[in-house]
Amino acid sequence: MKEEYKIKLIKKEVLGPTCAVLTFTCPEIAEEAQPGQFVNLSCDYFLKRPFGIMCVDKIEKTFSVGVRKVGKGTEKIIEAKEGDEFTVLGPLGNGFPFDGVKKLLLVGGGTGIFPIFCAAKYAQENGIPCRIVNGYRSKNDAFLFDKFEAVCDNFEVTTDAGDLGMKGNVMTYLETIDDSELSDTTVMVVGPGIMMRKVSEWAQAKGLTCYVSLEQRMACGIGACLVCVCKIKAEQEGKEFVHKRCCKDGPVFRAEEVIW
């Protein structure tokens, strides 16, 4: 069972009125965390909140998460000041598998851009060519451009409003990629469910291996409460699906396993 740690907020980078990147000191998480894993972070309310890990620094012994205000719990976390103390459980879940990955296409949307950055940073550090496509509502929601451009070979942006990058959603861009550019490419996706489903269908039609990180409501984070179960195709004959726990069996699954 994962341990709970007392940690201190050492840096808060405000990205906008509802979004921030928080950096904490925690040697254990900095050493163990893998791309696609998450942490459960305390707030003043009853349950911890899950956040995908954005990056780790093993030298400085820190990890960072991106937080968007969606309720009272996340509002309280975003309002925290440098020096404030938290409790954290992690790293949790199964991350993205990188064994055998030759080329990487990362697709992010919403708060999914934060764990996407973690995967991109890992790819860069391990010499894996990487293209990133992030979808935003508008330029007002688009953050961290300099960081994304620094960790990949090709960074593309789409906006629903059309005021930055290509007008449309991530599928608008993906459908412009020539098949010749996709050979030996593995796709990893984090974002809203409808976006992940569409990208998964596109990847499967192209014959590409695709992984998705499911975002479900969570409580315990360790597989005990079953709040975060999702439907995964069953391997057993005569059974359509099984319930698996996003926090323990995921949050990363092969796209073709997921029943959307």
C-alpha cells in the first residue's frame, strides 16, 4: 500500500483565474513517479483530490501538478500559498508503457495537458521522437506553450474558437496527418472522454497502438471504494465486459479495451 506523506508547497505558478501549477517537495514521489500516474492531494474537505503528475525533478526532489478550479475542494487548493502544508498519497495507478515505443504522438485536452507534459518530458529524456497536439477552447485557456515547445519535436494547437492555432478540435488536426508520418507511432491521450474516444477510433482505424488515461471521480485512490470503476472489454468468453478500477488497474488502458 502506498504511503501518505506530509509535503510543503514550494512554488505556485498561476496560469489564469482558474488554473495553476503547484510544485511540492517530496523525495519519494519524485523518485518513484512515472508518466501517467497520479497523486491524491489533501484539502480542507473530506476526500483527497486526484491530480495527474505534470513533472518531477529527481535532483530537487520535487513534483508538480496542474490544478483547475472546478469546485470548493480545488478552489481551496488553488488558493494555497507557498509554504502551506498538505498530505499526499502517491504515486498511484499504472502509468503509460514506454517499452518498445519508437515514435510518440501525444494528444491532450482540458487538464489532460498536464500529464501529457510529463509523458513528453520522459520521451525527450529517453530520445523518443514526439509530436504533441493540444486542444483548447480558446487562447484564454491555452497555457505552458514555452514548456511544451521545449520538450517535443512538433507542437500543434487547436482551439474551438479559432483564435489560436488551427480552428476546430484535435481531430481536425489529426485528420491532416499523412499516413506516411504515422509508421511506428504510438498514441497516448489524456483529456475529456469524448475527445479520447474520437482519438481512439482514429488511431485504431490507422492501425496504431493507442493508450488512454481515464478521468473518473475517485475517493480512496487505492482500489478499495470502487467509486472509479469503468467498463473494460472482457477476455472471458460469453462475458461482454468487466468492471475495473481506474485508480488501481488504470488510469491508463489500451484504447481498444475501453467500452465508451
